[in-house]
Amino acid sequence: MAYKETHNWFTDRWVDIIVWRERYIGEKTFVVILSLVVGIVCGFAAQLLKYLIHLIAGLLTSHMSATTANWLYLVYPIVGILIVTVFLKYVVKDNISHGVTKVLYAISRRKSRLKKKNMYSSLIASSITIGFGGSVGAEGPIVFTGAAIGSNLGKAFRMSPRILMLLVGCGAAAGIAGIFRAPIAGMLFTLEVLMIDLTGATVMPLLISSITGATVAYILEGYNAEFFFSQSEPFKIRSIPYTLALGVFCGLISLYFTKVMFMMETMFRKVRRSLPKVCLGGVIMAGLIFLLPPLYGEGYGAINNLLEGDYSMILDGTFFYVDRDNIWLIAGFIGAIVLMKVFATSATNGAGGVGGTFAPSLFVGAMCGFLFAFVLNNLFDGVGISNKNFTLLGMAGVMSGVMHAPLMAIFLTAEMTGGYDLFLPLLIVSTLSYMTIRMFLPYSIYTMRLAKEGDLLTHEKDKSVLTLLKVENVIEKDFKSVRPEMNLKEVVDVISKSNRNLYPVVDENGMLMGVVLLDDIRNIMFRTDLYKKMHVSRFMSSAPARIDVRQPMDEVMKIFDQTHAWNLPVVDEGKYVGFVSKSKIFNSYRRVLRHYCDEE
């Protein structure tokens, strides 16, 4: 009883706070305040996630030898996946994998509402997954965590769905900015990947959240870049042809990465039970990490080695350590890493781990760029391109292709490494990689999952509004139905009680057989001599088309355009549900469009 009274007292006080806010603080001002709070909280969440990952990984790997293979690589990843599986199944009781995709889905389908437990579940699960060696990144989970923080803070103050969408974007931007110390990239991620429109009402909150999240990271970690990079070799104009080739190469590697990722996801989706998934994914992941130790965790240590020019250290902790001066062994080893990273990443997530594809795409890009320059320099005398510079360029190239976000890839790479002097080649590689993969895949690794289900919100307002509309929300059910065996007299009786000129014909099982149009029977409906002779089965006609209740609205509109109909029947596995009309869809479309585009 005491708990109930305390709860009611708290609820009443909170309502008073909300009423006071609505009375004295305008919505625009309050959104700015909320974006600042979201930035601070998400900045600390990003730092906590990084700390937990480094703590766990440090405890597990600090004693490992660099001169020989380490058998514990076969054990750690599987143990981590088992812990996460138990945590998700018995504590969280929810599927939180593919965090960025879930944020996109929440924006498209759930009015930007995310569960309260999403504010901590990804943070805990991903720190265990990555700390124990899961070959994924922390960026997807921090985006999910940040978006959940923004969503739940907005819900607490009863903000509208439009403001909730913006706060979700603020949380995601602050998460990226906080974990990479890259405020511009954080905002660009929200615009390019989450596809939130840049308007006068959104730019300031997004900037505030990104800058605040990055500021928290700078205060706690210092002002150093995420990766150590010093441009000891200037970029030369004669390297531009090789830069163009690298852009195309990165685009093809991005295509390979995306295709294999979806192939592996499809394979794991067919395995229904948790234990076989853990065993299958764990064996693949642990085996690859044992043979290729740089696949352990995020792989940022290997990226730093390449950016510092210490490429021989890539063989530390492997069977090949004794031959670390063999340049072709190094090239083959890095080539294997480029090809196998996607298998390790998809096996980690497929087995039940929680992590993102940011770090894997950066990792593959760094290896790809280094391998490209390393092989050319050793095959052809006089090429003279910088391994370090091309390592950095490759990071932007593969990230741009995998995520279909060229601007974010450019600024993220520059902010993480301090490589602003390479801005021109970064532009070239990132743009060409994006153009190359767009020739084969219209969607990014995140949006493709939603696009296949018709749940993708885009920058095109027409498509976005149609995505937000559902057939089930515009069905009209006040049409009187008739049976095939009914005679004309019975039909006339039905017509007398209806204000419609269209009547669905359904059988005893509710299956749609056809329709009766008033215009088609107007010339006989008053002929009493035909009342007993004429039956519905004789004068009914087929519907111009049938709409499935689960069809996306853009397909429904195409059917209306093709048939030139104003009303079409809706069925669910053949059973009659109701009708949709053009006028009802247009009215709903205008209402959603006004709400979606409102910037005030």
C-alpha cells in the first residue's frame, strides 16, 4: 500500500512538472534542452561501453604471447556468446541484434518508441561480446542505446512522435560522436544512415547532441584522435590514378562484404534453436580468430599498427610469427583477413552476440587500403604510394560503400585519425566506392533488411508517407455483402439498407468471389418478374484487383493507377476484409504528410 501511495505521489508530481514545462517553456527551447541532456547522457554511455570492452579484453588477453598461437582464442569467443545468450534469453527477454536496423524500424513503424531496457541491454551485451573476442563493433550498440535514451526521455515528457524522431536521432548522433570523438560524423550518421531530414528545426538539436557527446569523450579521454596517424608521406598528384582505382576496389570489397553478410544471416536464420546457433557461430568465429588473431574484437590495435607503419606486427600471436619479414606472407595474411572478417562478424551476430558493422567495415577498409598499396609497391618499381595514407583512405572507402554514407565516412575517418590533409583523396575514394556499390545494391547493409519488408523510411517524402501508411488503417468495412446464391429480390433488399453502390460477394467461408456493381443491375433491379429467376452468381463480376491486407501502400497505389478503380476489395489469405478507396487513402496521405513535414 505504501508503494502504491508513493508511486501515485511521484506520478502526480511528474504531471505537475510536465504541465509547468508546457506553460513556461516553449517546445523549440525545450527540444534544445533535451538535446543537450541526451548528448551528455549518451556521451557517458559511450565512454562506459568503451571502458567495459577494454577492461574485459585486457583481463583476458594481457598474458597472451606474441610469438606463438594462443589456444585460448578458441575458447573466449564461445564463452562470451554463451553468456550473452543467457543474458538476452533470461534477463532482457528480447532480440536486440542489428541495433541500427532496429532504430530505423522504430522510426518507420513504431513512432520512434523504443523500450526502456534498450537503454542498457545493448551496452551490457556488446561489452561482453566484444570483450570476449566477438568480431564486431561497439558502434551499432551505442547507436541503439543512444536512440533508446532519446526516445525514452522524450516519452517521459510526452513529446509528439515528430519530436521523438528527432530525439532518437540526437541520441544516435551523440553515441557516435562520443565513442569516436567525431561530432560532425555523428550528425552526418543521423542524416545519411537514419535518414532524418536536415531542416531548420533539426540541425541545432543534432549539432548540440553531437558536440556534447564528443565533449564528454574529450574531457574523459583527452583530445587525442581515436587512431594515431601522422602524415609523414605527403599525398602526391601522381597518386591520383591509384586513388581512383582504390575507390573502385573498395566499392567491390563493400559489395562482397554486404553480400556475404546477408548470405550468412540467411543461413543462421534457418537455424531455429539457440544452442545449434551458438555452436555453429562459435566454431566459425573461434576458428577464424585462432588462425587470424587480428579478427579478435574490434581490431583497432591492428589498424593502429598499419597507420604507424608497423605492418609486421600483424603476424603477432600466430603460427607465422617466425616469418614476419616475408612480405608475401604478410600480403596473403592480410588478404585472408579482408575476406574472412565478414564471416567472423556475421558468425558473431548469428550465434547470438551483439555488435555492429561500423568497426568491421573500418577494419576491412584499413586492411584493404594497405593491401592495395603494399602489393602495388612490391610488384612494380616506381609506384611509390604510401601504405599509411592508403590504409586511411581504405577505411573511408569501405565504410562509405557498406553504409551508403560517403559524407559520414569522409568526416569520420578524418576526425578519428586527424588526417585532414588527405581530404581530397578521401573525397575521391569515398565517392567512387559509393558509386561502385550503388551500381549493384540500391540499399545499405542497414536499410536492405527493412526495404525487403517495405518498412524503410527515406528522404523522399512521398515514399516516406506511403511507408507510414498501413492498409489496415484505411480499410472501410461498412459495405453490405451478398452471397452467390441470393436472388435479385434479396439483393434489392440489401441495397435498400445500404448507401453504397458496390457490394462484395462472399461465400459461406467468407472468401471473396467477386463484386456486384449497382450500375450493372440498375436496369433489372425493378423488374419483379426476375426477382426469383436472377441470382447473384449470374450478374456478379470480378474485382479489377485484390489488395492483400499486408501489402505496402506504394504497391497499393500502383494497383489503383493500373486499374483506374476508386474502390478495391481487401483480402486476408483470400477472405474478404473490406474495401480501400482512393479518397480515403488521399485523405490519410494528406494528414500524415502535414504531420511529417511540420517543422514548427
